[in-house]
Amino acid sequence: MAQPSAVAFYQSAFWRRLRKSCLVRDGWRCVVPGCDARATHADHIITRPPAPTPTAADVLTNLRSLCARHDAQVKEQNGKRKNGGAFTVRGADADGWPIDPTRR
């Protein structure tokens, strides 16, 4: 669960704008290879500290768009990413490329 100071950040206008920029940049699609689901989450690639105000981690280049399923797979718990941060990808080859060639 988010710490109280982080909750204030995620309720801020700054976060809402940054989140929307991430989702728009990625076309509202999950960026996990092989997934074609609609993205609903902007996920920090490098974990942000639990601060109530923006930090160096709160930049567009540190965000990726994820669907709810993939966000839940790597959601942080007790300061660590679930599954070691690895996604479960369906419909991908051993290198992570989508089997559907139109998604490359």
C-alpha cells in the first residue's frame, strides 16, 4: 500500500498530467510485448521514493503504460516488485516478440 506521503503525490494535478502524457504517448495501449490491451496505468520503471511532491523519478521517460493485468503483476509490495518485475507474456516468442507479426 502507498505510504501517506506518496498518496498526496498520486492525487496531485502534476501526477494526473504526467500520467495522461504517458498514456497518450503510448496510444493508450499496454507496452508489454504481445499484449494488446488498453492501458489504464502509468507505471514508474525506476521506483519513485515515497514523497508528497515530484521527484527526479517523476519524468515521462521513467514511465510506461500498462494494462491492469500487467500492472498487477509487478505492483510493488513492501518496497519490492512482485515477480521480480517480470511480466507474464502470452503470445510471444522466447525473445519476447509478439507472435502476431503486425504487433512488431
